[in-house]
Amino acid sequence: MRGFLMAVVTVMTCLPSSFFAQGVVRSTGATPAKSAVPRTPDGKPDLTGVWQGGSNQRGTWEEANAGLGVGGTGRDPSAPANPSSSERPAGAEVAPYQPWAATRVVEAFNRRGIDDPTTLCLPPGLPRANNVSLFPIQIVQTPQQIVILYEYMSVFRLIPLNTKHPEDLLPSYMGNSVGHWEGDTLVVDVIGFNDKTWLAGVGTFHSDALHVTERYTRVDKDQINYDVTMEDPNVLTKPWTIHSTLMLREGTRLQEYVCAENNLGPDRLEKLQKEGINFRRQ
């Protein structure tokens, strides 16, 4: 057994850095003094607001994204840029894929992620949707349910509280979510996935047995700690946990996102195939 696990670790530690998750980082270093956590009339932390996933920078959208690089405006060259999906977060645990599955992930990287499901305008799935730092996320909270709206791919989630999953679930991209409060942490249980999305970085596929547990903890006015654990006995050797943050972006609003109008991915893939390059979908 130990030899088997060592083989998995060896395979995974050899993965290229672009395999890892998009912007999964926690705030580090000197930060402003924490402000009080906003609360609803029933005393729960109020998660309502527009947020940016995969970032640890405080301030407005413009202030947090003023640097050069992925998602940056270039207004302040000295400001930090948002990480892209090709950056490995410091201290992140390598994904515990089974050896055969790790090989498939590496193959996806060697194809340079050209078979990324989002290239075909498909929903990003979870937890990937919460770590796409280039697009805002809006949370609307009521005593009965939480609503999460994603500008990216124009997808949404309805998370009823203190209830069970329906028994007639059909496989879906974003899964079926139910939530409950554990103290000041919103815990969301998600099942009912299809197998057509990536979890984090390039090639991080899963099966329809995926089970996701999310934990949202608002630690002050500007920051939600986002901890997510993924379980999939068909491809993983053990649960895989990622820690990241959602940062409040006051004054930001969601805008219309229509992928099909500017979707160049399929044409690019067809061109490469005609040139004799075999990008076989797995």
C-alpha cells in the first residue's frame, strides 16, 4: 500500500505547474485591520455581495486588479497581478489522483489544455467556478436559501438550507447543492455531477461520483475563506482539499456573458486537426 501511494505522489509531483488550481491562495503578509463581520437579522454572517474568487487583494475591483499580467488593467505596474490557471499556489496539496488518472491529467497538459470543456462554452463546474478570478461572483442570502450568480458562463446555483438532496437528481455541470450553518460557517454539500468538467487546473477531470463539500467562512467585511474538499473514489486516492478566498468588490456588478459570440476554440481545434495534429478527446 505504501508503495502504491508513493507511486501516486511521484506521478503527481512531476506534474507541470499549470495542472494546479486557479488562484487558490489565502491572504498572506500584512493586511489592514479586520473589520466586523456583517450579520443578518437572525445573527448569521451575511455573505451577500459581489466577490472575486482566486484573489487575496483587498479593495475595489480596479484597485485589486491594477497590476500587469492576467486580468490586470496595467494602471499600476507595481501592483500584484491576479494569478492565472497556470500558476501553482504556494503550499497547495498536490491532487491525489490514482496513477492511471494522473497519466491522463499529464496527457491533457501535453495537449496544452485544448480540450478544456469551457472552450466549448460549457459551464466550469465546481470548485473551478469559485476560483476564476477574471469574473465577479454575486451571492444573495436569505434565511431559506443562498443564491450564487456567476458572470463567467452565466451560470447560477440555488442552495436551499436545512434540507436534503432530491432523490430524482439528473447529472449536471454544477451539481445539486444543499446547505446548513455550522456556527459562522456555511457548509454546502454538492452531489449529482456529470463527468464533463474540470475541478481546478488543466486536465483535472473527475467522474460522476464526485462529491464536493464547500465551507464559506466570512472572516471580516472584505474576505470569505473558501475551503473545498473533493471526493471521487473512481479517480482519487483520498479527499482533495483546496483553500482559497473570495474578496469583496464593492461597486462591482455582474454583466452579460455570452460565450458563443466569441468562441474561437472549436474552430482552432478543427484547424489543428486538419493540419494533422491529433488532439484526441478523452
